[in-house]
Amino acid sequence: MVNTILKEADLFCPNSVRINFTIYLINKIIAAPLMSVGGSIPAIMLVYVLANVLFFFGIHPSPLQAILSPIILGMQMEAVKNLQNHESISYLTSLVTFDFINNDGTGSTLSLLVAILIFGRSKRYRTLAKLSAAPNIFGINEPVIFGLPIMFNPILFIPFVLSSVVSGTIGFLAVKVGFITTYNASVALGMPWTLPKILTSYFIYGWQGLVTRIIILIVIVFLYYPFFKVLDNQELREEASF
């Protein structure tokens, strides 16, 4: 009896139609509003500022950052369809802001290491920067977080937390002024997170992404500089006392 009813129902509404309609409802009623709110620029900024605060206190930010993962993935899948249909990228501004919000590891600490190597004079900090630079290029910045340390270091709290706001804003502006106009989502989805971001930016955005990444690196060097010099001078006095 039940099978008969289902067969008759399929004549009017086949399974494929019902499945497609269900997917359509999920996309329109759940996914689209979630991406609009959760994937907005303020939401992305807030999550990453809070993530930086957590890392400052020694709590790894990955669980908090994971909140955005399904939202960003949905945007990337939409961008894949946009590229296939030769359409403009639907969530370009959010995707670019998200991608550039940490220029390398959490807190864009590669810029701090560059500042140490260029402006630092203390032996301890210069040695640490040389040891930490290679893993930091590949997105692994625990050596500088816990070795400098940034964790529980009140002098570095402000630049560490604000770095994501600065880098994300530059990415946002790069889209708004028309400097970055595309996003290769297929490439972005296939890139391992440990690949240096300066390379991934070139493959995803072209030379514009490479230039944007370098601009952010330089800007955040100067964001860290005055705060690091306080630490450097303190360390120089301690080294001189021995």
C-alpha cells in the first residue's frame, strides 16, 4: 500500500525534484542568511580579534576560527559556480578580507620578525627571529608566540590584537578600490594551509594578490615597530648588565 502511494507520488513529484527543492530551500532559508551575517566583514573581524586575544592568553584560536569554516566554504563553493558561469564573484569582499586577515600566522607575526631583523639590536631577539622566521613563513608561528614571548606580554598586546584589523582592512580596501577583482576559488580550495601565503596569493589573485600581501607585511612591520623597540631597549639594558 505504502509503495503504491510512493509510486503515485513520484508521478507528480519525482525524487530528483524533491531533492533539488530541498537543497534549494536549505540554500535560500539557511545557508544564504548565514553567509550574509556570519560572513560579513564585522563578523570576520570580530572572530579574528577574539582569536588573537585568546592566543595572547595562551589558548589556541583554532576552535574559535573554525566557526567561520563552513561559512567560508559555502562562499568558496558559490565562487566556484560563479567562475564556471563567467559571473562576478558573489562574496568577493568577504573572501578577500578573510584571506588577508592574517597575513601569515595569527597576528601576522612574520612582520614582527622582519621588524626585529631590521631594527632589533639585542642578541636574544635577533637570534629568536632567525630561528622562528622559517616556520613562520609556512604559517607556524608558535615559536614566536611562546618564545619571544607574545603570550602574556602586555607591551605586544595592542599590535598583536590590532594586526588582524589592519590586514583585513587593507584586503577589504583592495577590493573596494578595484585593485583585486577576482578570486580563484578552485585554487584556494586546493591549497594546503602550510603553503606560504605569498605564493597562494599569486595563484588565487594574480600579481595583485602578491602586491597586497607585501603591502600588508610592510604596514604591520611599522605597527609592531614602536612596541618592539620598547622590548628591545629593555633587553639591551639587561644584556649590558652581564
